[in-house]
Amino acid sequence: MGRLEILETRPAPGVGPAGLAWDGETLWNADTRDGRIYGLEPGGAVRRSLYCPGNLSGLTWDGRALWQSLFDQEMIRGVNPATNDFDETIILTGQGWLSGVAWDGHRLWAVAQQHGRLLSIDLATNETQPPLPAPLAMGDIDYHDGSLWAAVAEPMRFDAELGRFEWLTETPAFAVLRLDPVNGREMARYTADRLFSGLCWAGDDLWLAHSGRRELYRARIRS
């Protein structure tokens, strides 16, 4: 089991930082409280601010557009960063809370948080593939180096009657997982001290967000 090493901590541009995405030049951060997607310069200054109302969660970049999952609305929006238009909307009826989204070059991935599922959509055909099993209470995800990477809190159960997660132990654990996109199997685990609401790779750096502390982190994976 490895660990995360936090190299840098920054204040988030908004009050509820969630999903993160990297387009090669700009670090994008969706804010669940502001209903905006902030584009940050390498030094951290806000370069752009896109209006995207709703309870924002995961965020990813497919080379042309930003894809923003709306946590409790069972949808993912394709956002044109140049015009701020919502060019496409994907509806995932019956999948519940969508806490993360990622792009692997061919498919769009999403986390169905309370069901413990990884969903994937082929954007060329708009076909949804059979879901893969995943840990409950996952946060944001990203695709990097042939794998899916996900933030997770464990062990938990979802109480459908109360509509909330509950801890199964008095000693909660947090981690970033490396998952096989073929079967959802855990390939590696890196311990953390909190559940990250945002996660994306930018080169060798792993960027993370935490909504409670209103912070962004630049981290590295250590074995």
C-alpha cells in the first residue's frame, strides 16, 4: 500500500470545490456551491469562470469540451469552454447520485455513488455499457495511464430510507484507488486522510479538491 504526498496546498476559487479537470493548459474546478466552473492559471489565478447551475460534482475534459456531472440530477452536461454553451446532455435515469466523471479517449465514465457502480458511455454511439462494480461512497474519478483513479471513503453503507451514507466502523479510512477499467478490480491503493471531492491528473501531478476545507492540493503518488 502506498501513500499520497501533498506537495502544495492552495485556497479554492469558490466555497464548494468539487470536480477537477486538466486540459493541458488550464486546471478547471467545478464548484458545487457557486454553480460555476473556474479555469485556473498555473499560478492559481482565475483565468475563466463558466456558468453551470446545479449541484456540480465530477468534471473531465475530452479534448474539445468539459463534461460536468450533476450530482443529484442524473445527468452529465457537455460544456463548451469557449462559448459557455451546453452542447450536449446525457441522462442517466435510475443511476442516483453521480459523484465523478472521467474520459478515457473513447468512453465517458461516471460514478453511481450510492449504488457502487462505474458507468461508461460510448459517445460515438451513445450506448451505455454494462456497469462495473465499484466501492460505495466514491468521490471524483479520472483516467490516467490506462487506469481509472478514484477517491473513496470506507467502509460505508447507504441507507435508502434515510437517503444517506453511514459508517460501518468507528475508524473510517480514506484512499485513492487505481482501478482496472475492464472489470473494476482494485489494482493499487494509496492512503489519504480525507475523501476528495475532486481529482485529476496533470502530467505527473495529481490534483485534488476538498470541499469542506475549501482547498486544492497538488500531490504525488509514493510507493
